[in-house]
Amino acid sequence: MIEQKDPTMSQIVWSVLCSFFGVSNKTNFDRDRVYLEKVGFKPYLYAAIILTIVFVLSVWTVVKIVLSNAGM
């Protein structure tokens, strides 16, 4: 098996974003699987928590803006 480099933080974030939509490709899946076996799931968990918080705050902000423009 070819030695793979560890994923960068942006690749981890991209993998988590892809998992939100349920899509990935085999290359990224294999890279993530090898890294998970080596390091564990904590980097992916931290990225998922942060991205979830950003998503919820984004939706909350859009709703507040729409409601304030609607006069509520």
C-alpha cells in the first residue's frame, strides 16, 4: 500500500462538509479511513461541532433578518 500523507485541516473540514451532504469519493474516503485508524476521530469531531455551530448561527441570523424585514 502506498504511504499517504496526513490530511490537512482544510481537507478534514472538506470531508466533514461532504459528510453533511452524504457525498464523498473513494480517494478521500480511503485517506480519512487511514487517518482515523492512526489518530482517531477527534479532529473530525471538532470540525463537525464547529461547522454545526456555524450552520445553526447562519440559519438563525437569516431568520432574524427576514423577520425584521417582514415587520415582526
